[in-house]
Amino acid sequence: MCILKSEKLLLLAGGAVVALLGKKVLKSQVIRKICVEGMATGMKLQKEALETFQNMKEEAEDLCHDSDVNE
């Protein structure tokens, strides 16, 4: 059996290469900056969505209250 034909060995070597490259990429300042900006944008969007939901909830409560008063 030839080593180069061993599928498991090739997968192991490929995984090791990906892990090493991934470690280098993740320690990169450029990637870190992109990740931090992405996280900040995600947190901002979440905050805005929660505010919008709260406004919708308050408006719905007002409508329910107004309909109860008019009846």
C-alpha cells in the first residue's frame, strides 16, 4: 500500500495544514480587526432590532388599550 494512496493519511495531513494556516490567519491583525468590526455591527443591529421590537410592542399595547376604552 502506497502512503500517497492512503486516504486517511491524506486527510490527516490536510487537516494539519488547515489547522496551521487557520492559526496563522486567526492571529492576523487584519482578520482580528474584521472580526471585531463584524461583532460590533452585529451587536448594533441586535440593539436596533430590540428597540424596534419594543416600540412595536408599546404601539400594540396602546392600540389594545384604545380599543378597550372605545368599547
